[in-house]
Amino acid sequence: MKALALFALVFGAAIAQVTVAPLFPVGGAVPELVLLSLCLVAAFSGPVPVMVLTPLAALMHGMLADRDAGLLLLAYLPVLPLGAALEDGPLPLGHAARTYVMTAGAGAAARSVLAIGAMLGGAPALFGALAAEVLLPGLLLDIVVLTLCYVPLRLAGLTGSGFRLQRGRYFAHL
């Protein structure tokens, strides 16, 4: 049942990314709702659901928005290593700080990958305008939307989960 609910969350985010998010632009950016849903799943459910949902989210968003699903997958992949690096890193960050840093880092990486893809497709390479009109407003939008989702979930009593995978030898799972 939990897997179905997580799938519905990411599918709903993909639909909202195509239908609702373009109605609220700030500068040249819209909130990355699919990426935010993956970060919330990572924060509250751990890495295994994110590993399963990331390719599905890229495929759903790509099909709904008529975008390249492979490029979207490359844009959404930094959620996993950022979460693991922050969990195992030397900084003693709390759950909320890890979630916000993971979202900001993954959002910057995702927007950079999508911008590079657009530039390779023929868009002009204006890096100053990219930073001022897409990256910074997009990160601010992501942080605001993350706050609107994260705070009520914590107030409702959901506790964050760790981002650690069970580590063992190659044949440990057999």
C-alpha cells in the first residue's frame, strides 16, 4: 500500500509539473515538483523507493511533457548520491538541513542539466541570464514549495528516515 501511495505521489507531481507549475513562473523558472516529490520520498521513505521511483518519474514526466525521458533521468539522478553523501558526510546536519541541502543541490544540478540539454538543442548559451533568471529563482521556488510540504508533514508526526543502504558483500543478499 505504501508503494502505491508513493507512486501516486510522484505521478501526481508529474501531472502537476505539466499542468499547474507553468502557471506560477518566477523569472524564467517554475518549481520542479517531480524533483521535490523525489526529495520528499527520499527524506521520509529512504533510498530504496527513490531508486525505484526516479526512472518512473523521469518516464512519466517525459511522456506527459513531451520531453526526453533520458535527459530528465539525468536531471533527477543527483538526489541519490547527494542524500547518501550528506548522510555519511562529516557535517552533523539534522534531518531538515539534510533535506533542504539535498533539494537545493539536486535542484541546481537538475536545472543545469536541463539547461545544457536546451543549449545543445539550439538555445543560446547565455550563462549570466541562466543563473539570474532560471537557477536562482528556481532554487528559491523549490525551497518555498519544499517548506510548504515539509513543515506540515513533520507537524503531522512523520519522522524522517535515514538514507543508508545495508552494506555487505556482493553475495550478501542471496
